Amino acid sequence: CLLVKGWKAGASWSFPRGKKNKDEEDHACAIRE
């Protein structure tokens, strides 16, 4: 999750392996990626 800042700012970023779920925590995304 290199685009966490954009997500926390209220933006919707597209990740290389799909979008991060709204209810998915940042650390969960990092583990998945």
C-alpha cells in the first residue's frame, strides 16, 4: 500500500492488484499486497 496517504485524504486510488476495500484496514492491505 504505497498510496495510503491518498486513500486517507478521501481519494479513491487504484492499486496494482485491485482497489482497497473501504472496510479494509491499511495494515490488512499491506499484508495482502
